[in-house]
Amino acid sequence: MGKLLGHQIRNHFRNNWFIPVLPAVLILFGVLFSNVNNKVGVSAVALGMMALMFGYFAASISVIVGDYNMFFGDSALFYESTPISPSAKTFSRFLYYLIMLIIYSLYVALICFLIMALPTVDKGSLESPWAEISKKINEVGVSNILIGVAWGLMVLFNNIISIIFSVTLGGGKKLRRFGLGGPVLVYIGLGLVEVAIIYVLDKFDLFTSAELLLNNGDVFKNGIGIGILIPTLIETIVLFAGVYYMHKKRISVS
């Protein structure tokens, strides 16, 4: 699994190296050239920030397209014939999406932090944002933050496996004729099913009525936000099982 995962990551950056490089080059050029021509420098930094934001979305699309091409495009025969178990392929693809998301998110966060830190090099200016962050943490409460992080991770894992499931089912024999349109159709259909299930559960009042409170007594997260974790967890497990089954079926057929 490690070799497959490493190959996926290397293959992505080999084909999409310009996505992280272009914003960095524009921003660095703008910062250095601002001493010569401030207008040109500022414009270059602005273009670099635009390239950074659009590049993040482009990277997300390239990860999905790359995953589709590996297992259902021109390279499908090679990857399907590799001696790797269905579970290893399933978790390799999941980790591929997760690691790429972390890499690009940290990259964007680092660039934004450096840009914001440039004009405030004095100690006093740098300390004030951290004091404000510490104040917000005390207001929300550490336990609420940990629950919020867990909630966010659950939603993130669910979104990743939903995309992998859509790509796998949409790239299957019945929908392969639609190309990349197959995964899109499956993803839309999956979203409609999710909305319908949530609507029914809400009508039967099956969501918990518990609330998370801030230290000052205000509501941090309402009942629906907490209760939806249970069907989200169930759906995530079901989709993982579905992807595993489809990989196993393709291997047994081939």
C-alpha cells in the first residue's frame, strides 16, 4: 500500500508541479520587486494570491481526475493488475486524498501567514493576534473545540470517501461510457439520497436535542449539528465497505 500511495503522490506532483510553484514565484517576485516598483510588486503579489486560491481548487480537481485516470482511465489495467489487496487499494486511495488535502491546505496557510506577517515584524504586532486567539479559545472552551474538531474530521472523512465511492461506481462498467460524467452523476445522486435521509430523520425527530454551550452560556452547536454525526458515521462506514466491495469485485472478475 505504501508503494502505491507514494506513486500516487509522486505522479500528482510530476504532472501538476506548476500548481504550487506558480503562486510562490509570483508572490516572491512581487515582494522582491516592490522595492524597485511598488505598483508592479503589489500587482504581482495580488496575482500570486489569486493563483494560490484558484490553484487550491485546481489541485482538488486534479487529485480527483488523477485518481479516476489511475483506476478507470488509460492506466486502469496497470493499477488493477498490481498485487495489492482490495482493502489496501481502498485505504491507499483514501490516504492519497487526505494527504494531498493536508499538503495543499498547509501550503496555502503558510503562504497566507507569511504575507500577513510581512508588514508586522515588530514584537508587539505579532503578539496581539495570539492574545486574541487565546481569548477566543477561553470563550469557546477546550472541550467544545475538541468536539468541533472531531465533527470536522468526521465530515471531512465522509466527503473524501463519498468522492472515492462516486469515482469508483461512476468509473464502473455501466457508467464508464459517460467518462468523468459518471462519477459526477453518482456524486449528485448520492447527495440527493443524503438530503432525503436527513429530511426523513428530521421529520421523525430522531436528531438529538442536546446543545454545546460556550462558557458564557451561549449556544456553540445546536442539536442537529450534533445528531447528524451518527448518520454521517454510518454512511462513512457503508461507503468504505462499498468501495472495498467494488475493488474486490473488479479483482475477482479480472
